[in-house]
Amino acid sequence: MKSNIKKQKVLKSLSFGEGFRVRSVGGSLRVGLSTASPRAYAPPARLWAFRCNPCRSVVVVMMFWFTIQTHAQVISLDSVLQLIDKQNPMLQEYDSKVKALNTYSEGAKSWMAPMVGVGTFMTPYPGQTIMEDRDKGSIMVSLEQNIPNPARLNANKKYLTSRASVEAEGRSYQYNELRAEAKILYYQWMVAEEKLKVLYENDRIVELMLKLARLRYPYNQGSLGNIYKVEGRLSEVQNMILMTQGDIDEKQYRLKTLMNLPPTTTIMVDTTTRVHGVSSQVVYDTAALSTQRSDVRQIDKTIQVMQLNQQLQRYQAKPDFKIRFDHMQPIGDMPTQFTAMAMVSIPIAPWSSKMYKSEVKGMQYDIEAMKKGREALLIETRGMLAGMAVKIDRMQQQLVNYNTKIIPALRKNYETLMLSYEENREQLPIVIDGWEALNMAQLEYLNKMDEYYTMIANYERELEK
């Protein structure tokens, strides 16, 4: 009689939440869930025995996180890339360089400024004896103008204009690097959001196991060590949630830096974005790659610039011209005189032709070296793309296995163990092991998904897609 009264007092001292039930089976008390599946949500029950006060900072951070996510602006990957192309300062630097080179080329056909001089002509030194008025000399005004060779001016114009195309291809190369970096950050953010969903689900599951363990301990259906073990697992899950949220914040700030957005702007990725795989059966042609890759096009433009500069140096063999006019106004009684001269340079002289001939020959060696470097780059890229495509295909097969075989099997294992635990046919450590196996498989799947997306982004970087 007294033992029954004690049991009733113990039951009254415990406040069970909705969904829990206590029943007597074979003279012993049995505590479990009123539902058959652990996925059903049970509101928290306030237990005075072994009451756990969760870390308030974790709760505050999670509430703050949900508030930010609610008011964040969802931005698509295409919008991110457009903003980078438009607002990134590194790309704007290339735009200014292209404008500068185009401006420099506008004065390529300019002539040298004319020379004007004033002085004396055949004027005697002071103190000399002047025999006649004509010995007094004259005041001379001189005008001189250099006339460059027109063919050389045209070659200089083409050379200066072509330099802007090299910087334009350099901008394309830099944008491709920034685009690949933005894709990687965007995809990693997407995976982190999926990881948060898994962690929140794990947090709910571990809390459920902790509630069951606390309810069963007073009736000798569990050990105190199991309760502490579950509490440790719960803290680990909460730490992983904080770490994942920190990773998401880092990705957000780095993306905003690439887009040159204010730090106070809150953005959110579109988690419905579909990432398309690649085919390992594609045959890569170096001719097609040479038109796709901006670094190869930049080498081509550099070779063209050097060829135009080489042509400009060859035109150094063409002569330049000069005209000169002198006017003499006599000081004494002499007629007014003038001198008109036309001059031409002789650049083919042996002592002057060595300079531009050596320049032409040296540039030809540089051009041949760049052609070999271009060829090596294309061959390396072709092999790299083939290898990356095969690796991506194997990774995709692994993800399919995780999604269709590994995770479903481990989930069924966990649900079976949890159901047996609810029916007092299994111990809590076995349930924890089943949950840990499922949790590790889910997180490994997401880590491989992150690696898969990164491989696709790097593959598209090589193809400049």
C-alpha cells in the first residue's frame, strides 16, 4: 500500500508534456511516446528531475539567425554575376585601362611641333672694323618642321590601338576568375543551408531522446550515463549549428565584397538553384578551346601586338623628312635674303640600321616563344578538362548511391532502433549509435555535394562558361 502511494507521488512530481504516457506493464512502469514514430513533434516537457538549462546564447543566436533569414533579399546566381561584372572594382580598373590606351592611340599620327628661331646672321663681333654696310650682317628668323614618314605613322596607330585589346582580354580573364569564385561561394552557401536543415532535425531528434531518457530514469529503465551522453551529443549538434551559421555569414560577406555591396545589405541565396553536371564523353578540341578561353585569346592578342610592333620597327628603315626656311633682314644697306631647305634622313646607313634590325629579330623569338606557350596551355587544358569530367562523373555516382541507398538504409535502421527503444526492447546507446551513423552519412553526403559543386565550378572556370 505504501509503495503504491510513493509511485503516485513520484508521478505527480513529474510534469509530462503532451504526447507522453505512463502505463504499468507486468508490475513495472513504462514511459514512451503516444505516437509510433519519432518524427512526430512533442512539445517540451518541464521535468524537475535532471532538469537541463540549455545555453541561452545558442537560443539567442538561432532566433537572431531566423530573423535575418526572414528579411534577407533572395538573389539568384545570375544576378550575382551581373552585379560582379558591373560593380567589381577590379574589373572597373581594366575598363579604365582600356579607355586610357584607346585615348593614347588618338594621338598616334601627330607630328612633332614646329621649331621657330630668331637670331643674327653674319654679324661681326664688337670692335671689328666695318668696311661696308653689308658687313653689318642681318637679323634672321628661322622656321623648321619635321615630317615623319606616313607609313610609320599608320603602323604606330595600329600598334597603339591593338594594346587595348590585350587589356580587354585581361578583363575577361579576371571576370572568369571572379565568376568562378562567386559560383563556389554561392554553391557552398546552398550546401550550408541544407546542412542547417539536417542539423536542426538532428537537434530535434536528440532532444527527443533526451526527454525519453529523463522520463525513464526514475523507473530504472535507463542509466544516468546515457542522459549525460545524450546531453553531450545535443551540445555537439548545437555547436555544429553555430559553426555552419558562421560559415554562411562568411560566404555572405565575401559575396557582397565581390558584388561591391554595402556590408549592411542582407542577402540570401536561392536554394532552388539547379546545378547541371557535365558529360565525360565530350571530346575537347584545342581549336574550340582557343576561342573559349580568355587567357589564350590574350596570348593571341599579345602576339598580334608584338607583330604590329615588329612591323613598326621595320618601318624605321623608311626615311623621315624635314623642311626649313630662313629669312634674313639686313642691318645695313643690303637686300633681303632667304634660305629654303628640304632634308631627308638615311636610316639604311649601316651604323644606324643595327638598332631596328636587332629589335625585329628579337621580337620574332619572343613571338615564337609565346606560340609554344599557347600550344602547351591548350594541351594541358584539354587533358585537365577530360580528367575533371571523369572525376565529376564518379562523384555524381557516389552522390546517387548516398541518396538512394546509404542514407535510406541508415534512416530505416535508426527508425527501427528508435521504435524498439520506445517499446523498451532496445537500449539508448544502440539508438545513439544508429543516429550517429545516419547523421555522419547525411553530413558526408553534403560534404561530397559541396565538393561536387566546387568541381563543377572549377570545370566551368576552365571552359569559361
